[in-house]
Amino acid sequence: MKTMKKICYVLMFLPLVITLICMPFLPDRIPTHFGIDGTADAWGGKYSILLLPVISILMGDFMLVMAKLAGKQEKTGNNNEKLTMLILCITLCIFCGITGFQLATAFLAAEDLGTLPVDMNQVVFIMMGVLLVCLGNQMPKARMNDYIGLRTPWSVVNEAVWKKCQKFGGITMMASGAIMVVICLFSRGNSCFLWSMGVLILQIPLDLIYSWQAAKQAKKQP
């Protein structure tokens, strides 16, 4: 656990360190936002690129607190804390990837993302897909708590329902992640974004319906 925490702290501050190192070499005016067509529609000073690294640190601190709280609700073992730390580590890796992409667009003063060799949507959703596969694999190990896992009004009825919901949620999460990676390999730009978001949106009602049915069946049992 200590090793994982050290990794999290490194990933939390890595975007800020890299950005500060690159700062002197950035142009004074950089793109800060890109429209749906991939063209830059907002520009700002180079110090605006520090926003994402700062968010990365704040989010990391928040998730570390969540890991402690989730761990305290587990009577034996530390599965909840491990799962939360895994979420944090992979999420921070995504932040590092986005930071690298932002620095590239800033260096090039890119006006159109379509001219870049790497597509931002592919980078983000491939990493998100990997995150979902990893989390789905570990999700059945989560113990009942108030912070992580497939938490719905029905999944917390009792321990048996909770376990069923975490197992089902883990399967749908891994499937969504795998499908998302495949989508990213064969599409880019808006198409990649829309198809990937569609997969995520489809997963939500599936999990909700299953948790409702599992709770309903549990109430029928004597």
C-alpha cells in the first residue's frame, strides 16, 4: 500500500513538474480550448496551462481522503482502499497523458487538432478503456461502503445483493472498457468521442436495472 501511495504522489505532481520545466519554452500565446470541429476557438497566456496540473494535485488529495474513508468502513482487509488507490493511479495517468497532449498543442500553437499525428479523443478514451478494464477486474473485491463500487439505492440492501451487483458491474465495466479501446483503434475525432460516450451511457441503465432486480429478488426470499 505504501508503494502505491508513493506512485500516486509521483503521478499527482508529475504534470506540474513537467509543465514548469517546459514553461520557458512555450510561446506566450497558446490555444486553451478547441471546438467540436477540432479548431482552436480560445487563446490565452502560457500560464493558463498550469490549470490542469493543479487540478491533478487537488483531485489526488481528494481521492486519497476517499481511500482512507472507504478503508475505514471495511471490517477486515483493505480491498476498498486498494481499489480506490488503483482508480487514482490510473486516473492520474490519464491526467499525465492529457498534460502531455496540451503541452504538444501549446508548443506547436496548434490551430487545428486534425493536423496533429495523435488524436486527443483516442488518447483519452483508450486510457479510460484500460481504466475500466482494470477497475472492473477488481470491483467484485469491494466491500460494502459509502464511496466506491456500484452503489445504487438497491445494491446496498444487504451484503448478498452488494456482492452480486459488484460482480455484474465489474463485468459490464470490463466489457465497456474493451469495446471502448476497440472503438478508439478504428475511429478518431468526434466519431471516437460519440461512440465511446455511447458505450458509457449504455452501461449505466444496465447496472441500474440489474441492481433493482437483484434487490427485488432478495426481498422475495424468506
